[in-house]
Amino acid sequence: MLSRPNHAEAGKRSLGRAFTLIELLVVIAIIAILAAIMLPVLNKAEQRAQGMGCLDNLRQLGIGWIMYAHDNNDNLCPLTGEANMVTSPTDPNAQPGGSKCSWILGSMQSLSQGATNVALLQAGLIYAYVNNFKVYKCPADNVCVNPALQGLLKARSYSMNCWMNVAANDNWNQTEGYNGTIHQQVIYTKLSRIPNPAERWVLIDENPYSINDGMFVCDIAAVRNWVDIPASYHVHGAALNFADGHSEIKVWHDGAVVNFGLLIAPPTGLGPQCDKSGDLQWLQQRSTSFVH
């Protein structure tokens, strides 16, 4: 004869296997500790993954830059800055061969200057070789620094070395009065005339508080001050592309770079002073040289 199940005893056994409040709190505490340990690790892993995407973007842009030179008798792609900045993609002066044509048009400072206008990417001289909007934007660049952008993200994260075939009116030698002095710096106009291309950078991931026109100024005559500021998206690093086609990430230690726009307010004039990390000197050595 089968006996009926004793539900009271079954219930007691079920209750006996349940967590007590103390055990539950201990489990929650362990999960919280593990999360606190793992989140920074996961964040760094995400930054490194974004860094790989950024390197690939710059590799493609760098190949386009080299192909432009090969198709134009070794002449480097023209580069313009604020003095020749064009904010209309249909401006006749910005068309190939025009006085204001450039690898890229417009500025990232406001909507009126075309910060979100991908048509300014299309009107750039490199777009014929790299016709993908996403390639012009670092995967980690999600910072909107200007209220005028109304939460919109910029179309571009990268800027070009100001010594790579810059227009005469944008020449930093001329701007700072270095022409004819011991501080005059070399402007490269031909691909084949760049000494040691693996040591001359072409494109850089620029800080979102610093980026404006398509050029990045690194004044090798400056002893203490940055002019433009590199980004530090990738575990305090920025991606750079070099004239031989390779790309790499440079990790910064200078607080003026790592904290620019966060703890350090963007300046209205000369950029922040560098520290003793040697980061500014590292970039200067790879930007250009003095005219001899």
C-alpha cells in the first residue's frame, strides 16, 4: 500500500535548502567585489579593441594618402588650416587644383563650420581613395564638447601633420615668424623627399577639445608648450599613422595630454605646458626637422 506524501515534511526540507539572509548578503558582496575588480579590466579591453579599430582606420587613410602621391607625380596631398578653411563642399577654391583644396574640409568646432557634415569628407582629396565615412572617425570618439552641436557627434577624429604640404597661408613658420630664422621648420611636399618615412607621422587621433581644422600643429621650436593636443582614448594613448604606411598607438604620460579637457581646461591662447615625461619631445622628433 502506497503512503501519501507528507507535505509538511517536504516543505521543511525545501526550506532547509534555501539561502539565509546572511548567506544572500555574502553572495551579493562577493559579486560586488568581483564586479569592482572586473569592470576596469573590461573597460581597458574595450579601449584596446577600439584602438585596433582606430589603427585600421588610420592604416586605410594612410594608404589613401600614399596612393594620392603616387597618382600625382609624388606630390603630397595638400593641407589647409584655419587661414584657408572652407566650410562649403561646393566652394570652387576647394575643388582639386584649387587654392584651398585639402585632404579634408571644414572644422569640428561648430555646426556652422561643418562639424557633422559628411559632405566635407566627400569633398576632401583623400575621399576618392577612402570613401567610407566611418574610417574618418575613431571608434572611441564619442565626446560632444560643444553645446552648439546639440548632442550630435562629430564627423571626424583625425588631423594631419601641419608639415605635410601645408598651404602657404597656413605655414606655421610664417605664423610664428620663423621664416629665415634658426627656428624655420621643413615642410614636406614630395613623398620621396621625406627622410626615414617610418619616423615621420602623417595623421593623428586629436583630442576632442583641441580638434578644429584638418591640421595638427606640433611646433618643434616650442620648448614647453603644446599647440594642438593628441587624444588619449586608448588606455591613455592615441593612434598615429606614419609616412611609410604603418600605424601605431603612442601611450601618453604627460598630464597635459591625458587630462586635457577633463581636469585641465582648454586654453584660449597657447596650449598647456608639457611635463617632464618627454611626450612632447617624442612627437616633435617625429613631426619634422629644422631647415639647415
